[in-house]
Amino acid sequence: MSRAPRLLLKSLFQIAPLFTTTLLACGGRDAAREAPAGDSATSAAPAPADSLVATAPGGVQVWFTLARAGQAEDGARCIDRTLEIRRGGARVPVPLLYTASAPEVVNDTTIRARLSFRCKPGDVYLVDLRSGRPTRERHRRRAPARRSRR
């Protein structure tokens, strides 16, 4: 293979990821605009305001921030909210955890929050107030009941 075709192939492989990314980015916006107007998940309802839901020692505040509308299997509607930890001027969002209920302060470094999806409560997570990292809470198994000897 001569040098010119090799250089052409090399430059195509360098440009292809950029071109693909640009096409995908442009295509995603059009799909969102074409969503049906009657769909409750995409309706343009105003987002609820940020709400203070818990305080922890050391001036730590836990706020509800982002919101998403949910609908249960029976048609009931609900709002699931994300959490944000605020300390002074720092804001730490809690990733991937939408909840329908206020979290519970466990101690000065941890809160407990229940995941919510489509108005249905899910697993319980312990959230580190310093990093915002949620970790699924694991419950200890009960020891089997002993049978009495008679």
C-alpha cells in the first residue's frame, strides 16, 4: 500500500469519532423536541423549588433539588426528588438517587434515604455527607430461631 492511502485512512480514523459524536449530539436534541405533547413525563410543568429537608451536625444541610414526575401502575402520580448536600458554599449532589420521602440523619457523617421509582419505594441507601456517595444498606439476616428440646 502506498503512503498516500495510508495517510488518508489514518486521518479518517482520527476524524470518525469526532464526526460520530457530533451527529449523535445533534440527533438527540431533535428527538426530545418531537416528543408527544400529552406525555406527562415530558410536559413542561415548572420544577419545584429547592427545599431544605434535613440538617446534620456541623452546619450540613440536605436539600431536595431536581425533580421528576412519576406514575404508579394504578395511575397515581408522584414527584421523586434528588438530594444535594450543602455545607457553607459547597454543594455536593447525590448521584442517581431519586426519593419521595425526606432522608433520615443517622449520624454526623451519614443520612439514610429510600430510593423511589414510579411512586414505589425501593432499596434504602446510606449517603456519606462528605462525598455524597450513596451505598445500598445491607440488613443483617436474623439468626434462625432455635427449637427447644423437650
